[in-house]
Amino acid sequence: MITQVRHYSKKIHDGRTPESIFNHMIGECKELQDELQNGNTGVDGVSGEVADIIACAIDILLFYDPDITDSEFEDILVSKLIKWKEKYG
């Protein structure tokens, strides 16, 4: 996923900042909330809104760690998932 987001992110030259991307991500979260409340009947559906949120989050990551690889991020994610399972499993 990192590679794909990086590919498209590099083509966007609109002066965005991590904060502006975060604010956009909040809007996407609100759209996800709408999907959850309307029974997943919108155009993008839950999966589309989740994809938008993930794209925004990775775009923010790339501002701070532009050279991170898919493998490096996967290692971080697995570590977080293990903690998640231990806390809530």
C-alpha cells in the first residue's frame, strides 16, 4: 500500500501539509460514519471510505518518513496488531 500511495501522492502539488491532510481525513471519517449509519448504502460504501482514510493516513506518514518501505510499515503494523490482540483479545 505504501508504494501505491507514494506513487499517487508524488503527483499531487496542491501545497498540502500533514495538518491539511489530517483535516481532510477527518472529513473522510465523517463520511465513514454516515456509511455506518445509513447501512452501507452510499456510493463509496464502507470499503471506499476506509480506503480514503487509509490513503490519507499513509500520505501523512510519507511527509515524515518518505522512504519507508511496504515491508518496514508491515513490520510496524504487525507489532501494533499483536499489541491490539493482547489488549483486547
